[in-house]
Amino acid sequence: MKLARQGKISYLQPDWALDLPVFAGFTTRNGGVSRPPYNSLNLGFNTEDPRYNVDGNRSTMARAFDLQPHHLLTVQQVHGSDILVIDQPNPDLSHFLSVESDAVITNQTGIMIGILVADCFPVLLFDPENRVAAVVHAGWRGAAAGLLGKTVTAMRNAFGSRPERLLAAVGPGIGAHNYEVDRPVRDAFRQGAGDWERIAEEVALGKWRLDLRRSCLLQLASAGLSQARTVAAQECTCCHRELFFSYRRDDGKTGRQLGFLLMP
């Protein structure tokens, strides 16, 4: 991935998006109006940043891609495994803000679908044959529940997307070296997505370092995606204060960056 610019917005862009009629990427924290500790491009409403700042930042984000602000679509993320499918034109997207979901799939053009994160992993999926886009919020609960595989299945069922033809990008999130978890997390993976021994390293009694990036990549491969068509950012959100918000690093007092897809 490379750092790209669009208007005032800087974002990490997957290599596969360069030659396709699609905008895809992962925003940095820079280019907005929010004051510390939310400085500056905080795009998340679920913070104590004043609403007018977030509205201004989202407007800046939308207009950088020649959209009206209400065409930037995010949902109420709840660390679950529900998937929102949008297959019809929607003149008013504001009602989706209150929909509880952790993945969004659409075949509609002219809307930017996005997932808000600050250590969890944002994952983008794009079907260039059928023109279908999906964004997924992969925190540990979603990963343990196999949300990525469920999203790939939903794309196939709703739009005929073939997993082996999908393009994927795993955005920046917290690295395993900064992400220590306990037994409930281990138990959730063992009961759900599995692969615990391949994604976790025990560092003390009842404590493990969890590699969520690797979990995402393993789940995508298991769902039938080609490794050659999958890219992953290597940056750790916790380490790169100058680029990314991090919930764990900043004790929850932080903003949210966006993983986004737009089919113009």
C-alpha cells in the first residue's frame, strides 16, 4: 500500500485500487479540524469530540471525493456479526447511522461505505466483475465470530461474487506486540473461528499476544480468496501516533479513522 492524497485527505491506498474505477483506502488522522486528543480528522461520532467537528471532518472527507456529506455511509458498529446489504438506491442514507451492523455490502454507485476503527482492523472487499463493495469491522469479537467469511458468503449469495475473484485489503490495526488478551478472548476463538494456535502467543499464565492481522488473512484465505489478490497494511496503529488513532494507546480518549470503498 502507498500513502495517497485526495484534497486534504491522506490515506493508505491498496495497490489493486490504482487501476480500477473505485476509490478504496484507510484514512490517517490528519487533515481535519478536531482538537486534541481527537486531532485532527476524527470521523467517529461515538467520541466526546463535539458533533460539529465530526460533521466538518466527514464533510471534508466526502467532498474530497466529490460527494455530498450524506453520501458517506457508516453504521452503528457493535462488535457483532450482522451484515447490512444495500442493493437498492437510497435517496436518504442518514437512517443507516442507527443500524447495528459490523459489515456493509453494496452494489450501489455514488455512496462511500465505511468502517470506523481505532485499533480494530478495517477490511475492504471488492468484486471487480459484478461491481460489489464491502467493508468489514474486524475486532476480536468479529474475528472470533468469523465475520469475514460470513461477509464473503453474503456477497456470493446476494450478488454472485466468486471468492477467488475478490480483491481484499486489510487496513492498519494494532500489532500483536501491543495487543495482550486474556482467557475469554481465547475461548471465543476456540469456540468460533478457530486457528488460535496460529494467531496467538502465550506470554504469561492466562495472557496471550493476539495477531488480529494474521487472523484476518487466514480467514480470507479460508473463505477462498487468493493470496495474490489480498494486501495488508503493516503499520501498527498503536505505534504510529503521527498517522493513526489508537484506543489502547490513548486509553479510549481518541478519534476514529475510516476504511472506505466508493464506486463512483
